[in-house]
Amino acid sequence: MTTEKFIGNTGDIDWINHGGTLIMQDINGDLRGVNVNPWMLDCGEAEGEFDSKMRWEVTVFCLDKLKLRDDGKLVCPLSDTEEWFSDEKSLKDISSCVGSSVEELKEWFTSDSPYARAQAYDSVASYHGYINLDCSPEMLTRVQLAYSWFARLEREEREEREGTLE
């Protein structure tokens, strides 16, 4: 039984080779981002050793829809806890880094759109690093990535075509 479904992705369409964030939705409707970032371990590889030198960093993070308080802070809607990046200086730094405005960034975080929220969290990671969204990312080989993510996405697509996606 599939417990998550692939909604789409941000970044390059060829996320396996150029990086990007997969948008996944669980059976409860909760969204999470799965960022896949390719790394070359040794640029001096010999011909034909490319795949053995590559690793993919996989970070996983929630794509929570935030609430905008009257004081302009972004907060968790359940606890009213202020997000660690929601002070005005951080939001200005983040938005400047990705070429948006603070207002646009706030709109992304409070949007119903999974793509907008993924863009918002990707923006935070562009400035602060994905390690600040997931403190224990995985480093996978191509085979590990193919087994864990490609097989899952292919299975979901097949189940959806056959009408058996749960």
C-alpha cells in the first residue's frame, strides 16, 4: 500500500541530475518536501567512474502552511509559535537571496498551493542551507536513490494509471 503520493516538484524537471524538491502528500493530506541535491565527491575521476563518485543528498522537511500574525510574524497555526526565520531581517535576507520580496515570501508560506509552500521552504534553504530544515540528511548512491525514490514514484504512477492508488 502506498502511503504517500507524488504531487510534483520544484527546480529542474530533471531533478535527479540537477537537483530539486519533490512534493509528497501523505494519506492525511500533509505535505512534505524531499530535496534531492547531487554532489560530486571527487572531480578527478577516471573515464567511466562518474556514477561511483556521485552521491545525492536527500533532505526531508514539512511543507507546513504558516499563519501570518498581526505583528507580521510567520507562526505555526496550531501553536502560534514563531518560526525561527520569521524576524524581519531574516525574511529580508532570504527574499533578497532568491530575488523576491518579503511580502511575496510571506504569501508563499501562507498559500494553499503546495508549489508555493515548497518554493518558500526552498527559499529558506537557499539562504540558510537544507541542513537547517533537516538535521540528518541522507547521502545516497544512484542505486540507493533509484531503489528508494524512483521505484516508489514509478509504482505510484502505475497504481494511479491502473486505478489502484490508495
